[in-house]
Amino acid sequence: MTGGYSEKKHTRAVPEWKNRTQILRFALTSGARTFLLAFTARAGISAFWALVKVIRRRAHVAEVFRIVLEPYPLTFAAGLGAFSFFHKLLLNLARFDNLGSERSRAFVSGGISSLAIYLEHPSRRMVFVETFGIRALQAVVNLLYSRNLLRIPHGAMLLFLYICAQIIYGVMLDPSKVRPTFFTMLTSQAYTSPKLLDINRRNLSTAEEIIDGASTIARTTLATPALPLKEAVMAIRKEYSGGVRDPLERERHLVAWINRVGLGKDPSEMATYGISRTLPARDLYCALIHPGHSHWRDLMENWFGCFFTVLPLALGVNMATTIAFNARKVSKSPFRSALPTLISASRTSAFFGSLNVIYRAGLCVITALIERGVLKKPPRWTYWAFGIPAGLSVLWESPGRVRELNVFALPTVSGDVIL
């Protein structure tokens, strides 16, 4: 039977198509609408944040025009527009000719339409793959939950806390076990230079390198007839435990050692100044991250900085799925449709900001314990353990979003168990 479509299980109102030309016109209209909405939203968000930077005098006015004219908003809109066009066209043609079941129609039309990803900029394709792939896996997880095939009390939360601890431990001490995209994303959003993390890892795991540096400095600067080399090396070793009180010797040693291992430029200039006056040189801790600020000031600035860094990214991700599947609803009531997207993106931004700040606060606590003589250095397990309370920041998100984050992050830790 042709010339229309009717299926009891189909819940949405579907037009009674009279011919294929009508379907083609409908698909073209949907694709064009999606393209315009996606381009306006993507370029508008980017231009807005650039304008904020201009107002705060952190960027030039030309930055706004550069962002609007760059190819990313255009390729983003082209990908979503083409996806909407082919999806509506193929799905409704299959309905018109009664080809297969509704599930098979949606599967085939969605699979073919997904080739529109090749219109997106190559550097952004993985974002689309991860975003829509997560949505698909989340649908499977929700189905299992609804049928009681997967039911563990607080299982999603417990799994996320474990994943969070694993990932943060990897970022801090073993980046080889974290996907490069994860490492880049987390360090950039946390305002932390990978070089600084590398220095901290060397401090924790390479005692021989530190001793070699101490011997070199002792031989060239401290060893005298009155203070033989052995005693000079012992003096430098005491410095690592806070035993050397002379600030000039401490500063000379620390600056020389940091420069020797390749740090001393870009963000390290300010860091070197602060670290040499606040810490025994064995480990770097929180003063490496905020050498010139108090703990509370750094944590507050970092939370807001991380929040406003993640917000446009979260808006873009949420906007992609909203526009791709609900373009007509968005065009009819853009403000009402944008509000849930803004709320969801704000919750995600607050989650990332809290995650970063809680973990930093843990490092500050360790620093305080070292300064009071309770610890000589941070145990390696603390870098894992602080990921647990940091992971509680996911309470900003909805329960369904927690399961979605698990689906997204679990492949990162499934290959190699850190502990």
C-alpha cells in the first residue's frame, strides 16, 4: 500500500504525503531551517564570547569579525543541515512506500544521513562522532535500566567516581593511560601547563635525577675546603626536606634545577619565583599552580574561569543535538527551546569547574600538611584518592547525564587499570 503512512506504534504526527515531490520540498525546508539555525547559533555564541573578551580588553574588535567569518560555523551548519535534509528525505520516502518497519527505516536513514559529517571541518568530526555516539549508547543503557536488566544501587555514581579518580591520576602522573583528547581537554580547562605536570611527575618518580642535580650544584657552588663535596651534597639533600634555611641557596638551587630540566620560560617564570619561596624543593604541589595568589582566591578564580571556558563548548554540544532533531520546534519558539539547553550547559560547566577546584583544593591540603611537617612528600595514592571527592561534583548533573558521562569516559580507563 502506498500514498500515505500509518503505524499504530508511531507516536508523532506524520503528514499524509500525497507524492514524493511534497516529501522533497519538506526535506529541503527542514535542511535549510536547520542550516540557518545552526549557523546563527554557532556564530552567535562564538561572537558573543569574543565580544565579552573585547569588553574586558582581552581581545581586539577584529577578533569578533574573525570568529564570525572563520569556516567553523559554516561547516558546522552545513553538516547539521545536510544531516537533517537526508534524514527527513529518506525516512519519509521509506514511510511513503511502506518499506520495512519503523525501526529499520530510522536505522537506514540515520546511517546514510550520518555521512554528512564529511561536510564538517576535519578537526571537529570527532566531536560529532563522540556526541552522537554517546547519545546512542545512552539510549541502550536507558533501555536496560527501564527493563531492570541493569540495576545497581547508585551504580552510575560509584562508577563515575572510580572513572574520575582513574582519569585524574593518569593526567597527573601517567598521561600514557589517558586518551590525548582527554588530556588536552582537561589540562586546558584547568589552566594547567602540561610542562608543569611533567615537572611534578619527575619530582615524584625520579629521585636519582634530583640527587644528580644536587651533586652538580654542590660541586660548583657549595663545595669548599671547609665543606667537602660529600657534606655539600648532604646539605642539598637536607634542603629537599626543608632543612636548608638560607633562602638564597634554596632559590639558586631550585632555579638551576628547573632550568636544567627544561622549565623556566612561558608559565614557569612566575611559578619559579613563587615556588622557591614557599616550598621545600622536593615537590611542587599547589604553589606550582598558583604561586602568587592565596588558596581561596585561586580556587574562586579557577572555578569561574573554568565555568566560562566550558560554557560555550557545552552550549555547542547540546545545541547540535537539539537543532538536528528539533529544528522546527526551535524555529517556532527559539527562546523556550534555548532555555533547557542553557540550563544543561550551565550545569555541565559548573560540574567541570567544581571538579577542577575540588581536586586543586586537595593538593593545597597536602601542601599545608607538608608545611606543618606532617608529611615529607605527597604519597602517590593521594593523586588518585582526591579524584573521589572531586568526582562528587557530578551531582550538578542529572542522573541520566551521569550515565551518559560514564559511557563517554569508560573507554578511557577500560584498557589499562591504573591501580
